[in-house]
Amino acid sequence: MNIILAIVAAFIIAIGIFGVRRSNPPTSSSIPAPTSSPAPTKSVSSNYSDWTYPNSSVVSSGQELVLNSSDSPDAVTGWYRGKINSSGYNIRNSVKTSANDVVKNVFSAVGNGIKVSVEITRNPGDSATKIEVELSSL
């Protein structure tokens, strides 16, 4: 009896190792492959003019855009957060600090292969909020 079980076990193992060859190739499933269409994306602005705060003046532009505004840092931060969300970007990093009347808000966001970094600062005695915007490809 043990010999028969050993032979059957060896046969099962051999089938598992060497596999059973089929003469007919496997046929494709009748279940259609899933198709997907890309989700609609919001427009993504990659031009510095699109990132110029409305109530500001341009200090310099080149590798980054530097602006001054008489608006409060909170107002400027709110506008840029809204701009980022409406443009389809996702905020990755965000730090908002205020100590000894020094305000510094820094955040970055990505969307459609573009990274936007924004730094908003205001020091005691300053009449303007400084805004620095940098755009880069990922």
C-alpha cells in the first residue's frame, strides 16, 4: 500500500514539476480588458505671469519671480493657496510661521510635471510683503 502511495505521489510531483503539455494553445478570455480614459485635468499654469499676485509690483524676474505687496501675508498666502488648488496642483510641503512679528510662509506644490514653490515673508517695520515664486520641471 505504501508503495502505491509513493508511486502516486511521485507521479503528482512529476506532473507538477514538468507540467502537462496541451496540444491546443490557451484561448483568450471573453472578458474584455479594462479601458480607461484619462481623468480631466485642470489647467496648469507654468508661466510666471500666471503666478503674479494681483496687488503686487514686480521686483525681479528670471530664475524666480520676486514681488512686493502692501497686502498682509495672510491675504497673499490665501490667494496663492487658491491659485494652486484651482490650477490642479497638490500641495506637498507647507510651513507657516510667525514669531516676534516676523512672518514666513513657505509651501510647494506639484502638478502635471511642474513644481511651484512660494515663499511669503514680512519683517517688523516692513511696509511690504515679499513674495518669491519659483517654477521648475519635475
